[in-house]
Amino acid sequence: MGVEEKFFPGLEGVVAAETSISFLDTKQGEIVIKGYDLIELSKAYRYLDIVHLLLEEALPNEEQKRAVEEKLKSEYDIPREVFDMLKLLPEKTHPMDGLRTGLSALAGYDSHLDNCSPQANKERAYKLLGKVPNIVANSYRVIQKAELVAPLPELSYSANFLYMITGKIPSAFEEAIFDRSLVLYSEHEMPNSTFTARVIASTLSDLYGALTGAVASLKGNLHGGANEAVMHMLLEASSVEEFEQLLESKLANKERIMGFGHRVYMKKIDPRALMMKDALRQLCDAKGDDLLYQMCEAGEKIMECEKGIYPNLDYYAAPVYWMLGIPIPLYTPIFFSARTVGLCAHVIEQHKHNRLFRPRVNYIGQRRA
Ligand SMILES: CC(=O)SCCNC(=O)CCNC(=O)[C@H](O)C(C)(C)COP(=O)(O)OP(=O)(O)OC[C@H]1O[C@@H](n2cnc3c(N)ncnc32)[C@H](O)[C@@H]1OP(=O)(O)O
Ligand SMILES: O=C([O-])CC(=O)C(=O)O
């Protein structure tokens, strides 16, 4: 037959890159980001600190943090024609497809597209971090024929993002919870979307192309699309008992339960999920309504007992976004916005030490005489 090598379906356990960006240290139970534990970072730092850490290799001082924020704010605007183009999309277009189209269109406005040097890509990364939240919030509005919401530069980066989504200026409490979700989603080693971006970058294709491919990867329900699927599942039930019955019947039908399981931590809880579970608790307490929290906990118990499988970040991010008043179709685009920084760091690293990705196959088809 063809090449006969050991084959690992889904590339499980295969090392695809050497990186100094992040590592899931399952033995120590740490998500290592540039040497720090992501969970500890999420308790003490904000999203813009993580942006600086991933793009500049160190946590920022106050002055550096202000400079990053100013840089991103100066990049909020999107060329009018990009929104004009998005207006042509059918109303049923999913915001991830709107985002994919809008992001891809930005390439044409970059006059140095062929320059893939680390410095040029870093500058592009800041531009994209400024623009992606605007595309996310407003492509949704444009496609639905609603009015655009202009960014408010007097708000913090995260508060403005949440404001553009909901149309309401968030409280400091809501902003802090949203910002924490962005930190937790910011970077996670080599998921399918990051691998996709690195594979595209390895041809020396540009950052926009690599990220556009990553949007398509992230949209799938086995990856980022799970956060939206979790919320739809939770809304199918209106009590803890109904949710338990729903899960039992899905399991009896051999369905996958969205928000559970993970290629790397299949038999352990995703440490990020615990942080979002705590955020859900806080939101439920503040709103005096803990139904979603109770349902989620009951779901966790059933999955542990029936399958020995635990929640991933998407399971608790979904009800948190619901409690923050975020429309469900924006959950995965928000995940992408937060991950933009991690993806950019990976593309920069790929271009720095590039070798084309080009694996082989074991041929199991016919040979003709
Ligand atoms: C932030 C993120 O992107 S995290 C991932 C978000 N995705 C989801 O939540 C979707 C639901 N989860 C899943 O489908 C899986 O757990 C994945 C895709 C994340 C990882 O899957 P893989 O590593 O490929 O494991 P695989 O699909 O081979 O599953 C192993 C076993 O666990 C079972 N399993 C895994 N996840 C689930 C689940 N969510 N519900 C029910 N059973 C599950 C599989 O049916 C399989 O059982 P079997 O051996 O009896 O056939
Ligand atoms: O690591 C993965 O495979 C998926 C994931 O949790 C993420 O991208 O945050």
C-alpha cells in the first residue's frame, strides 16, 4: 500500500509544534501562558494585561497598559465599505460567518500585506484586536438590519465591547466578569483553530488568512460553537428536573452533550470552567435567580456519574453570557475575539521559525494495474 506509518486519528497526542506561548500541563493541573498559570492570571489581571503578555513577552506596568489600551482604541474603526458589504449578506447569516467575511475583507486595506515580519504582524495584531470586537458586535446588527453602535472610547476595552453588543453601558461588576471570560478564552495551546491558523501561516500566507481560517474552525460545535449549543440546550428545560431528564434522554440516544469533555482534559474538569462557574454563581446571586446555576450543577453530576466526563469552559461561559444579556449567536464570536491575541501570537511564532506543514497518509484505497 502507500506509506505505512503509525496513524493517530485526530492527531491525538501528536506534538505539532515547539512553542514558548502556552502549554497544558495536565500533571501539575496548570494552563501555562508565557510561564504563568492562566487561572492565577485571571484572578489578578485583566484582558489587556494578557494582550501585552502574549505580544510583548511580559506583563505590563501601568504606563504600558495605558499605551496598549490607547493603541487598541485608535484602531476601533472599520472601513464603511466592509459594513456595506456585510449588508448584502442574508439575514440568516450566522455572526461567525459575518465575522469570517468581515475579517477576510480587512486584508485588502493592508498596504504591506506581504510583510510577515514579527514586527509587522505584531502591529497587525493590535489593529485586529481593536477592530474584531467592532466587527463582531456590528456585523450582527448589520445583518439583522439594525442600527450600528459606535464604539465609546471613554469606556475600557472590555466595557466598550460589552456595550457595543448589548447597547447598554455595563456596571463595573458586569464588565469585570466579561473581562475575566476574555482572559480565560485568550489562549489555550494547540486547539483545532490555532492549529488551523498555524497550518495556513506555514505557507507564508498572511495573518488575515490564518485568522479567517481559524474563525471557520472555531465555529464548529465540537470546538467554539459548543458555547452556543450549551445555551440552546439549557433553554430546552425550565427546571432542574426537566434538565436532568433532557440529559438522560440525550445520553440514552447516544448524543454528545455540549460543553462536556475535552481532548486534553477528558477525565478532569477544565480549570477555566471552575472560574466561570464561580462567575455564574456571582451573577445568579446578584440577580436573585439561581435556576441556571442549579441546572448546570445537576448536569455536571449526571455527566460525572453516567460518563465520567467533566465540563469544559464553554459549559459555564454560556450561562454567564446569558446572564450578561448577550445574544446567543454572539457567544462564539466573543470566544474568537478573546482568542485573537493567542492566534496572533501563534502566527507570529510560526512565521519566525517556519517550516511548511505537509503530513503524509496511509493509503487505504485501491491500486489499479
Ligand atoms: C473551549 C472548547 O472548545 S472545549 C470543546 C468544546 N466542545 C464540546 O463541548 C463538544 C462536546 N465534546 C466533545 O464532543 C468531545 O469531548 C471533544 C470533541 C471536545 C473531544 O473529543 P475527543 O478527544 O475526540 O474524544 P472522543 O470524541 O473520541 O470521545 C471519547 C469518548 O468520550 C465520549 N464523549 C466525549 N465527549 C462527550 C460528550 N460531550 N458527551 C457524551 N460523550 C462524550 C465519546 O462518545 C467517546 O465515547 P466512546 O469511547 O464510548 O465512543
Ligand atoms: O484546547 C482545545 O482543544 C479547545 C479549547 O479548550 C480552547 O480552544 O480553549
